[in-house]
Amino acid sequence: MVYQCLNFSAPLSEYTSAYNKKGNAKITLKVRNEEDNYLYNIIIYPNGSSNIQVTPTNRQSISFSGEMDLKKKE
């Protein structure tokens, strides 16, 4: 079985984004596909590091962290 939880081709049912006082961007997405409903919380820090937490309704949540490539392409 191939799980579709991280498949971003499903339509968004909700999208919000905001910056806090520290300059962190917080993005919230709600998605529903044939398997489940998913809440994505994404935080992007000014230094390019980021955290993504995926919370499905019927399963255990999973988190990812990493660094964004902020180099400008010429």
C-alpha cells in the first residue's frame, strides 16, 4: 500500500500564514484525501531552518526539520 499523506496534490480546505515578532513564518494547511484529513503546521525561521508537523486525524503525527537552500541562483 502506498500512503498519500504527504501528497500535496490534494486541494486545500484551509490555508493561513502569519509572521510573529521574531520574524518566523507560520503556515497552516488543512488537506483531505481519500485516506484521511491532515493538518500541516510549517514554521520557517529567518535563518532558513524549518519545521513541518503533519497531523492526520486517524494516525500518529510525524515531524520533519531541515534547512532551506537560501542561495540565489544566477
